[in-house]
Amino acid sequence: MADGGLFVNHDGTIWFANPAAGRLFGRAENELVGSHLGFPVVGESTEIEIVRPGGTCITVELRAADSDWDGER
């Protein structure tokens, strides 16, 4: 998948990250899992800035959709 994909719970904790998300964030997927996105995910679409290791920033489109993961939304 070319798009970065994350499963994030309502308090902003990342439960899953695909390899493309790891490339966007400049980190391995397993480093992202369990970390905090930085804000709760609310709404459907917005632009956010990602600060990568070393301080570089990129702007990406964040699209949110409700889903279930192990029985939790």
C-alpha cells in the first residue's frame, strides 16, 4: 500500500502502522505502535505536520474513518 495507514484509538495511541506510515514518520512501524499521535483523531479529513527525526517537517493529509479493532472502536 502506497498510503501510510495507522489504526489509532480515540485518545491518540497508535495500535498499528503499515510500512508506508513508517516511511512518512521516518521511523520503523514497531516504533510507532504504542506511541501517541500527538492529538486525538477527530473528524474526517485535515492536514497535519509530521516532525521527523532530525527536525524536518512534512505536511500530509489525514483522513479518519471509524473502524473496529479487537472489539474496540
